[in-house]
Amino acid sequence: MFRNGLEPWHLLIVAIVVIVLFGSKKLPDTARSLGKSLRILKSETRAMKADEVEERPDTAVS
């Protein structure tokens, strides 16, 4: 049923719809804010992993 569900021309249609909906002037601002949000998310996940690593040696018995 979904054997070739995502072909290159599907991506082209999606890109055209996004440009029509948001306009070409708002797309750079939207992409910039999305990038900032992803950087914040990435730094927060790194901080959470660092907190887990710091807590583990306290519980380990050598």
C-alpha cells in the first residue's frame, strides 16, 4: 500500500505548500527559531545525561 510513499516530487509539493502558507519572508525567521529551539533541546539533553553520569559513581561500590 505504501511501497513508494515518499518520492522526490512529494517533497517538492510539500515545499511549495509550505512556501505558499508561510510566505518566503517568514521562512528564514521560522528556520532560525527552529534552529535555536533544537540547540536548546540538545544542550538540555546533554545536561541531563551529565547529571546522570555524576549520580552513578555515588551509588557504585568499588
